[in-house]
Amino acid sequence: MKRPSCQRQLEYIDRIVDLNILRQKRKSLAIHILSDGQPVELRVPLRCPWSEIESFLESRLDWIHRAVLEVASRPREIPPGFKDREIHYFLGKPYPLKLSKGKGKVSVCDGFLNIQCSNHLDEEKVSKQLDKFYKSSSLAIYEERIEVCVADFPVFIRPSGLRVRKMKSRWGSCSQNGEICLNTLLIQKPLAAIDFVITHELCHLIHFGHNKKFYALLDRAMPSWRESELLLSSKSEPFQHFLF
Ligand SMILES: [Zn+2]
């Protein structure tokens, strides 16, 4: 098993990142972001001087910060359960499930996500019902938000189409023919986060990669995008604001 030669913390704006520095038989320095909640690994040559390690870290602080946020904002691998009163999110707000036997209707009402299901004790069936609801509501809401984002965009651009899909590792993507694809699970996030992903994809319709021009356009289109990006990684509203 590899042992960290040194552990330390990196401070950047309002975030502290745990770091393991591993000395290895290698020629160059490399940063590895493993998964959310795990320390970032910095792999360095056995005899690399500390001054070199420090300046390497200094020059990449912004990149590390961004990469850690990106990993934290990926959709969670382990989904919550689908029993009565379990919490699920819709447009950034937490709702307990209220399950009943019925004909497959889902609605948000009186602070609950009401799900009628042929067998409401079957978690897989409930989950499918909720997925259907997320999909149908995401299509309608994303179309509306695209209109808002297109109107606010500094350059005239319009996606050629919209597709929605449940995805495990990304919030959105765009194709070469100008079509935008958005994750149906994004509907769990606040509108500002949805607008951020749409605006991000609109920028990709002009600049393909995440280069300087891309970020300059994103800054113009949505000056507060960094705050909206943070909403993607949080569960949104804290539970204490929530009444059963
Ligand atoms: Zn992108």
C-alpha cells in the first residue's frame, strides 16, 4: 500500500482541500483528483525540493479548486431510497415522498412529492415513476429556461434542439449540430443552477473547448456563474428550513 509522505491542507477562497503528497520514483509532478471527499494526491519525484512542490501547487491552485468542485458536482452514484417520507429534490427544494396506491400520477403538493403507484411498496416501481416525472417536468422547464438564457445571452445563438436524458456523470452536453442535451436529474437543482448549465452549453455552441475564450464568453453571459456552479454540488436548501 502506498503511504503519503506528507499531508497538508490547501486553502483557496472559501474552501479547504486536503492534500496528500506522495514521493515516488517518477520524473514529473502530477495532481490526481480521486473522488469527492477524498484528499487530492500530489505525486512528486523522490528528491523533488519543497520549493519546487510549493511553486507547482501555487501555480495550479485555481485549477485544483475547479477540478475539486467539478468532481463534487457530479451526480451522486448512490441514489436515495424510495420509501415513504424519504427526501427527494425538485427545483432545489427537498420534499418527502408521500406514497399511495394508484394509477401512476406524480405531483408536488403541500410540501410533498405525491406518488401514486400500482405497488407503492415496490421501491423500483416508485423510482421509475419519479424518473418519469423528472423527465416530463424537465423537458417543459428546460425549454422555458433556454428561452430565458438565450434572451440574456450576449451573442445571438439558439440551440437547434433539446434532448433530456438521465445521465450518471454529466449535467449537460452539446452536439456538433447545435443540439443541447441536459440531464433530467438537473431538475432537482435550483433554477440558477439549471440556467448555469444551459448557459455553459450555449457557450460551447460558439467555443468547443474550455479555453480562455470560452470562459470570457461565460463571464459576459453570466457574471455570477461561479455561485450558480456551487449550487450544483450542494444539496440545496438545508433540512431545517423544511417542515413535515
Ligand atoms: Zn463544458
